[in-house]
Amino acid sequence: MKNIKLIVMAFIAGIGGAWVYQSFLTDTTLGESNFPPQELYSRQKVSYEPNLDGNVVSSSPVSFIEASELSTPSVVFIKNFSGTDYRRYSIFDYFFGTGPNQRVSTGSGVIMSQDGYIITNNHVIERAETIEVVHKKRTYQAKLIGTDKNTDIAVLKIEAENLPAIKKGSSRDLRIGEWVIAVGNPFNLTSTVTAGIVSAKERQINILGGDFPLESFIQTDAPINPGNSGGALVNTKGELVGINTAILSRTGSYTGYGFAVPVDIAMKIANDLIKFGEVQKALPGVDVVEITPELAEEMGLNTLDGVIVTNVLRGGAAEKSGIQKNDVITKIEGYDVTGKGSFEEVLSYYYPGDKLNVAFQRKSNVKNVELTLQNLNGGTGVLKREFYTSALLGARLEAINAIEKDRLGIDNGVKIVGLTRGYLRDLGLNNGFVLTQINGKPVSSPENVGEFLEKFSGKLLLEGFAPNGQPFMQSYSVR
């Protein structure tokens, strides 16, 4: 009997507790307790936040459909045919195979204009003997317009009309946390779209070649893989904001981060290559470094923003404007300089002859000066670099620029670049070697040096500097 009473009391207490919970403890403030579960879930997908006026603003879930439809038709598949692959070739191929095959590498590109100009990465078309562009299953032979190792940008041209040129956005206005999509051809899978956010800007990862590498990458977690190089990074409006270039990976495949050249840099480089045949590099006449906590403490700085001037070029733009070693540059044309990446990016938008307002700190004083940017030869006009290419010498010769003259402390010289098999390699010379004198006579003209070496026989004395900056003198007997 006692057990039955306990059971009845427990039952009554349970009913009473349920009534109290239903009547007083449930949250009825939303007035939506009768909505089915799936509708409650859909409402939770919408976020609300007050705007500057105090009103409630609704932000819908992001859709990439429009951006994908707008950008995908403007991205092409690129094939680089670069010589013969002997790696898997043996005597058995004479009888059972097809012999050595041509090396083929692939990548992506973005249509810049309706008449067939295409922007891609330099490493996508490097060492190419022939280049093919595939667009909407149609294959075109491409002409190489120009390349720039400093930014890893190249421009191609195909003979076509009314192509779907991509709409250009602004990388300068791109914000960290903003949604972006990567469009390209990873692993030969054409027209692939992946999504992510902008993880960081002005990244420097020290991967570019060239004499003046310009790294100010957009970092994104949108998956980028081999074959995506040269493809488009676009915002949710379908506007181009970057050219996909690199991944940070030990395996060669995507592991979390990808990097893109900002579109404002890439398009300036591409336009220079189309209009002038080479990039019109604008130089401020200084070398700079990032501000580290150690340097800030040593110099008594109260900020880590800006860059420290470590060298001022003789006769250069900075010297003429009064900038000195150990000055800290903080602004250029009103744009904050937060580090070396932003310093180089801002300068990349301008041309030799442009006048910029530069703010810098010298000890406790803040100064502003007007600085006139210069070209590689120290002038302010359009620069046409001087080359001489020789198959016999197996090299391209180039007149050295003002930066190299200052670095080596010389007034003249001819630099060896693009070295292949030939006469100069047989002499033991390398890429980057600078000739200053031949048989005791100063040299400055690539054409004169090339023609002289092609015809000369007898005792030859070469003087100059090795690529590491060490002085060099060597005599040869040439037949």
C-alpha cells in the first residue's frame, strides 16, 4: 500500500511540474513557439545587427551563383608545350612505344579584353615553345606579349573577337573577411569554382624571382590547386580582384591557404606589357625593411607600422627629396604604409615622373616631402630597355640599370641574362654576371659587346662582377 501511495504521489508531482514549466518557464517572447522545426531553423540562418542609424539590418546567406555565372566564361585553359620529355624514354620505346613525348604543363588565364588579350602567371608559360589557349572547347594558338618575373604576371594574345572579358574590381577596396571565389582549371578539371574568404592582404612569402620582386599577395582560404595558377579570384559581384598564383603547401596540393596577385597590380603590369613591351617600374630610390619589435626598441619607435629606410640611392628620387637613412616612411599619397608589402603595392600603381607626397618620421619629427619617381636608368620618362640576343653566345645581354650601378659602385656595365647553351656558358660564365671591361676597355652597349664577342679570336680578358657581387677577372684564349 505504501508503495502504491508513493507511485501516485510521484505521478501527480510530475503532472504538476509539467504544467508549471509550460505555463511559466517557456520563452514566449518571440511569439513563434508553434512554428515547425524547419522554419525555426531557416529563421536562425538570418543574422541581425544594428547599423549606424540604430535600425535593424538583415543580411541574407551569401550566394555564389551570380559571381560564378559572370566570371567562369572569362577563364581559359592554357597548355604549355616546352620541349621533349626523355624521363621515361628507353630503347624499348623504339619497338613498343611512341618515343619521347613533348612536355605539357597546364594552367589558367583570364580574358582581359574582347579582342583576345589574356592575363596569366609567368610560371604558367615559362620555357614554352608553343602555347595553346582553350576556351569553350575551341583551341587557339597564343602569342606571348610579355612577362614580368617580379610579379609573376604574363600576357598572351589570341586571334578572336567578342570574347567575354571579365569585369575588373578593386583589390585596394577588398576587405579581410570578404567572400571570394577562385575560378580555374585544377588538375585539368576545367571551369572549377571554389569559395572562401580573404584571410589577409599584403602578404610576403618570398617566392618571386626577378631583380625587383613585388610581393603584396591577397591570402585566401578558397581552395587553390595545381592548374589554378593564372585563374581568377573574384568577389561576390563576379568582379576580378586577383590573379591566383601560389599555394602554401609541402605536398604540392591545397592545404589551407592560397595567394593571388592583387588585380590593381596585375592590370597595371599587363597594360605596361601591352603598351610598352615591358613594365615601367617606378623607383623611389630607397631600400626599406619591415619594422620588427627589436628594431622599434633600438630606434625608440612607438609603432610597428611603416618601413625603415636602410639605403638611399645616389642621385635617386629619395635623396633629391631629402629622405635619409633610418627615416621611417609612414604614408604615401595619404595611404598608410603598414609594412613592406603595402609600401611596394602603393608604388606599383604609379609611373616614372609621377610626383608623390611622402610622409616620414625622423626621430621625433614628422616630415612631408614631394618625391618624383624615377625609371631604372634614373630618368623620369618611358624606359625602353636595351637588349642584345645572340644564339651563338647563348645569352641575352642587357645594359645594367641605375640600381645595379649603385649596388656595385660602377658607372657602366653589361649584364648576362637568359643564359643557355653557347659560347658564354663554355667560358664558365653564369646568369647575372656583369661585364665592365673587355681587354681593358669599358663596356656599356649590349649590342657592341655581343657583336665583338661573336667575331673575336685571340687572347680575351674579361673583367666585372660575379652574380654574388664579387669582383672577377679572367683571361681566355679564343680561337
